[in-house]
Amino acid sequence: MMTSLHSIDSLRNAIREERTTAIAVASEYYQRIQNYDGEVGAFLTLCEERAMKQAGLIDQMAAEGQPLPPLAGVPIAIKDVMVTAGVRTTAGSRILDNFIPPYDCSAVTRLEAAGAVILGKLNCDEFAMGSSNENSAYRPVHNPRDKTRVPGGSSGGSAAAVAAGMAIATLGSDTGGSIRQPASFCGVVGLKPTYGRVSRYGLIAFASSLDHIGPFANTVEEVALLLRTIAGRDPMDSTSADVAVPDYVAELVKPVKGLRVGVAKEYFAEGLSPEVRTAVEAAIQELAKLGCEIIPVSLPHTEYAISTYYIIATGEASSNLARYDGARYGFRAKSSTLSEMYRKTRDAGFGAEVKRRIMLGTYALSAGYYDAYYLKAQKVRTLIARDFKEAFRWVDVIASPTCPTTAFRLGEKSNDPMAMYLADIYTVTANLAGVPGISVPCGESSEKLPIGLQLFARHFDEATLLRVAHAYQQAKSRLQHG
Amino acid sequence: MATASAVSPEVRAKYEPVIGLEVHVQLLTESKIFCSCSTRFGSPPNSNVCPVCLGLPGALPVLNKKAVEFAVLAAMGIQCRINEVSVFARKNYFYPDLPKGYQISQYDKPIAEHGFIEIAIDGGLKKIGITRLHLEEDAGKSLHEGFADAASKTAIDLNRAGVALAEIVSEPDMRSPAEAYEYLTRLKEIILYTGVSDCNMEEGSLRCDANISVRLRGESKFGTKTEIKNVNSFRFIKQALEYEIERQIGILESGETITQETRLYNATEGKTYAMRSKEKAHDYRYFPEPDLLPLVVDEKWQADIRGGLPELPEARRSRMIQEYGITVGDAHTLTLTRAMADQFESVAAKSKNPKRIANLVQGELLGRLKAAGLELEESPISMAGVAASADLVEAGTISGKMLKDLYDLSFERKLDFEVVYEAEGRPEQSRDTASLETLADEVIAANPKQVEQYRAGKKTMIGFFVGQVMKASKGQANPQLVNEVLTKKLEA
């Protein structure tokens, strides 16, 4: 194993100096996937041909002495909710079992343009609906840190692949915490950018106004590099923002001294595991030692976030998933009439959780209920966004636990949807408000399970968010190794 | 089931119909409303498609700016107020030709509202209110014939999916099928003038649904309405409404109640039929489209668009009547299309007698076009040709008969008037006094009795002699000259 090549920087240098080749690196990663993924289950589809073609191009550039792009030869894997031209894309669902998209997700296009080698597609909860990856129609993902436990969800495969060293970095999607929660459970870094920061073109929609694409990696620095690559206005996504993309990597080295870190009591509430609380409080103390000012803030509407989220998310999902009707692509059940085709296709093609959410959402949007549910939820959403706006008048970032607990056991919550929904209690607010959030490892429980520190920042201020997360990660690493 | 048994005029007179119309107009944008696919009609099935209009997973809509400008232009043409901020919404329903399972439309915040169209009815003008104009995407087409296993399968062509439409909803302000017909005629005329649609009903670029109910005269509440769909000409809409009014009155007269439902018009039978037996109000679960930002058409953009608004037909007619001394009927004919009115005005300004041009269009051109089955745009004789011919008649160079012959030749050879006139050697009516005098002498000699009458004081007999000479000259003589020669001889 070439551990020295498990960071983006060292790998790129090695390829540039021709100490190794992109093809050799990709082959090594495919070998690792073969060795470890049987037990983890992070990958749904491998695209070796595409990967090797791209690696070959990088090697040719290196051989010709051309300047290498920032992610040259970096093995990256993609959550299977982002479409890839010619490579099967399932969204973790049976209904797209045979679906081969004719086009690439914009984020994938940008990664490849930056030299990344796409290894394959990662397992996830069906249509990104879940917090444990147990809703994958194919197989559950096992947490590499403890294989009896879930990796979190819905981007469980994305977090597990990085944690198990089967990819240097991955992309996931986050609708209510689906990047940050599995990052926390698997002990890696996961970022949900500001809404509009990264194009959603080619991201299979769950809930359009809440869906975000974001990166996973072992370090904040690598996450910053990936964000720099995928961020920015895309003419194919009307909701992508025309806001300048700073050099997030260069911004990391700026000092954090004097930055104000908010701590909201609503995020240290009932149900928070004492071990998680201790670790997160210690992390906040570490930030204080780095010269940050710790300031108490309040986000008073937090308690309504889960209900608000499940009305908006399911409402949008009920509409977004209407296209899976068997008429044009994907799975179609044998049937003799049109209505039978719709019923049987959707009955057999969707899993239980997806059907539950379609029904909830259909109800919430129905005539006579719309005002009481969907419209009301939108109003509460505005209040939650206002909470953040108010808090950010006083502080630059807000620190909290990413999740109330560490990774739970497979099967532990799969029959209790409500308990499962509460796993997202500290993450959904950022989706509702559209602010960026990151999860950084901040210690372990007595059972050696990772704990995540979550940080939020103002809209489009990923630079500050990443800077604080990076400073913390550097300090913690000095503590551990020093 | 009550049928549309003949309702007596007395019974019919007790009731007042209430009609509202929903018109879909396909906008003439080159690309679709949310993607860059072509909107060309008649392409092979499923050739003008992409991930966006196919509704593939992950694809997102991006609004076509031209579609917005066209919708605003149409809205201005029908006197609507433009909403600075409008919102797209999803209309959710399952149908195989609806790729996303929802149509992107506008719901509670349309792009334009509160307009009207004035229609001429019973010698006066009546304002028909327009509730709203909104933008939306078209669906695809289900095909039931024209492919191999059509007997057992339905095919879907998504070329039309995503084509930009403006839906124009009227107030229930019309009180007869004739008013509805007039409203549609005026609406189509205005849309054509704005140039945002070709309003071609055969190709589906103008579609109309009618809401109709009846109530006893004097009643202020509306009756239960039915919606008539699938009517593909204005004439059929009028017929369908006539049928539906009688059907509804028949039902009410027999003491039954109207079922609110959608009905299809069968033009061959002249009847409407219930589309679905159990038509319930469909719950479309509208909600704001999260993939699109609210549409903002600010004052500056509105002003820019308004700059492209042409003079509208009604205003143009009034001005033309004033300016060229033509009749109301002439004005209507000459403004049938904007192109025709433009052409008329470009030649009328230089013409000695614009009224004569208008007369020739009415009297000589339109009849020939109709007989040849041609549209105005296909006329072999251009407006410039009409103007040239008018000037020749005006100057006495050619006679009316010669003009008719030259027009016939134009239609025969499919060549413009001036080309034919040149090819015929620039004919002129005869000014050869010598031969005319011979003809006049012959006519006078052959009709002694009429000569006597004339000389006895019946001066109107001159007409008879002119006619005879003209006939003898095969229409080639200049009638004024003939008159002069004859008068001289007879008075001698």
C-alpha cells in the first residue's frame, strides 16, 4: 500500500514527477475496492474504462511535461444520484436499475476537467431518502470503523469510501444532512455548501429547494480544493448563483484569531449523547485556544425544523419522483392498461421509505391542505433562515454537534421512521436556511466511534467556514501527533 | 341522457348563455421554453429532444428570454397589466406525453393580468375582459397510428414537449356564440399583429377550450358550466357552443341538472360528448417551481418590449379610414394581416388615389384569390402591382376591362401585374380617333331610331351609343374619347 499517495497533493506531485502514473494509482484503488468493498458495500457501479481513459490522458500530459490540472489523477467516486454519461446511474433505486444516462452531471464534468479520475458510483439511500443507507435498494453500506454499524445516510457510500481509503475524495448530496451526518459517523470531513454555490444540473432531484452537492475527503484542505473545482455559476441551473468563487485553498491559511464562534443552546438539547456533548465542547474550547471568541447565540425556531423539513422535502419529492412512471426509461412493470402500468411500476420500483414520502408529500400539497402544511412550512422556513441571519450579525460561524449520537447499529432504527428522522435534527436547519455547513471529526466515543463537529457560516462564506474547520483540524492533528 | 332536441325560439329566448374562453397560443420562439431544442414543426418523432425536455433524471429548466418577451408583447396587445414579478408553478398530473409528471406553468402569479379586447357586436363595441395571460410549456403528443404495431400500442412523440405557450383566459363575458367567434377573431388578429405566433389551428399553434353555461335571463348567478375541448376551428367552436346551449337548455327544461364535465366536440356529427364519465375536479397540487427563480420583468425591460409593439388592428383601421378616405369595409379587408396593411400603406402614400387601390383589392383581387384557393400571402399580384394597375386606370391608360384581363393573366401565369403588363407590351386603350370615328359612324348608321330619340332631346341615349362603340372596339377604346366623338357627331 502506498500510503504516501493518499492525499491529493502528494499524489499529484508524484504523478508530475513521474514517480507513479495516474493509471497505476487508479489500478491500486480498484484493487483496494476489490479487497475491502465486499465488507463495506460502498460502490454500486465501477467505471474502469472511463477511469483508465482519463488516467491515460493525465499520464500523457505528465510525460509531455504539460502543467497538470489541480486534481490530476486523483481517484474520486460519485454518489449514485449524480448522472454519468454511459455509466449506469440508479439513485439507489430499483426503478432506475437499468438506467444509463446520456449526459454528465455538471459537478462531474468539472471534476474531470480538473483532471480527476472517476472510479465509480457510490451506494446511497434510495433517492437520497434516509439517514442510515439501509434504504438502498441494492444493499446496506457498513461503517468501515465498525462494520456492525451504519455509515449514516443518505451519502453513506460516499463517506464510507473515503473512510476505507477506496477513494481520496467523493461527492455526495445533502438534502437534510446527508453529507454531514455520514461524515460524522465515518470520521471524515463532509461539506454542504451554500444553496446555489454548486450547480445541481445532473443531480437526481429529491427536494429541489433543499438539495446540495458537496465533497467528502479526509482533510478540510482537500474538501476546499474540491469545492473550488465544482463551485460557481452554471447556465444549466437557474438556481446556481452568480457569485465569485474565492480560492478556498489559499484562504485556509488566513488566521482565525479574533473570529467569533457562536454556540446555540438549541443544539445541545435533550437527546444529545453525553459523549458527543463532551467532545464537541472540547472542540469549541480548542477554537477558543486558537483565539476565537466564543459567543452564545440563539436559533429559537430550531425545534420546528424537522417538521418543516419533512413537509417541504416530501412535497417537492412527490412531484420530482412523478417522472418515474415506466413510460420512457427505467423499470416498467408488465401491465395491460396505462393506470396499471403506473401503479405496478411505482409499486414494485420504489422502496417503502420512498413511497412513504411520496404519500406524505402528495398529502401536504393537496387542495385544502396546502395552506395548512406546505405554505405554513414555507413560512416557518423563512423564520428559521431569519434565525441564522440574526445570529450571524453577532458571530462569524456557529459550532454544534453534527449529530446527537454516534453511528447506530444496522437495523437499530430501520423500523422506526421517526427515530430515524431525528438523526437529522442538527443538520436540516442549514438546508432550510441555505447556509453552508461542514462536519469535521472531533474525537471518538468510548466505543471508538467517530464524533463530528459541525460548523455553519453565512451564505457564500465557505471561505471562513473552511478556514475555521481547517484551523481546528490542524490543531487537533498537532495534539494527536505532538 | 338528455339530447339536444330542438329547443323552440321562445324557450331559447328565456335563457342567456355565459361563455368564457381559454386560448393556448404557441409562441414562435426558435427554441423551446426551458431548453435549446428546436421548435420546428414536422420533424421526425423525438428528434428535437434533450435531457431537459425529455424530463430525464437530474435535468433542470432554464427559461428562454425570447418566450418571456413574446408573452409580454402578446399581453400588451390585449391591454393586460404586466406583473413585474411572476412565479412559475408545477401542475402535477400523470400522462404518458408529460415527461416530468408535471407541467411547468404559472398559477397564482401569472406574467400578466386584467386585459380586454373590444369586439364589434350589434353595431356597437363590447369589452371582453381578459383575466390573465400566463406562460407554460406544451406537452408531447400521443400517437395512435402511423407506426408498425399501432393496433396494440401507443407511441409518444416529445418534439412538442417544452414548446412555449401563452395561455389567455377570458372573463365569462360573452353572451352568445357570435360574441365568442368575434372575440376569437379579434384575439387572433391581435396576436398575429404582434407577430408572436402564427396562430395556425391546423398545426395546433392556436388551441381553444370553451367554458359554457346557461341561466335564465335576469338571473345573477352562473349556471353549472361544461368545458368543450378539442375544437379546431373558430367556426366549429361557434357550432359546438350552439349545440351545447341547446343541450343545456333541453336538460334544464326537462327539470334535470347540468353535470360539470369536459366535453369533446365531434365536428362530423356536430355534437359534443362527455369526455370522462366521472369527471371530478382534478387536484393538480400546484406549488411554486423550485427549479426556477421568480421571473422579474422590470420597468425598463417592459419599456423595451413595448417599443416592439406594432400599431394594433383597431387603431390602425381608424387611422387608415381617416388618412386614405377608405370605407370601414375596406379598412377591415386591408388590415386582415399586418403584412397586407403594411404593403397597402407603403403604396397608398405614393398613390394618386388610395381609395381605388382599396376598391381593386376588394373588387378584383380577393375574389380571384378565393377562386384560386390562395392565401393573401400567396397572391401573384402584390400590393405594389395593385397600386400600379390603379394608377394606369386612374390615368386613363387602360380600361377597367383591360385591367380585368391583365389580372386574369397574372393569376394564370403566376406573375405580378407589372411583369404581365410589360410582357403584354404595355397595352393602352385605343386613342386612335380615326378608327373610332369610323366605328361611331357605323353605329350611328345602324341605329337610326336611337339617333332620332337622341336628337329629340333624350340625351341619356349617349350611353347606348358609347356601349355599342366600346363593344365594337372589343373594350379597347377609351370610353371618354368615345363619348366625345359620338357627342360631336350626334350634335352635328
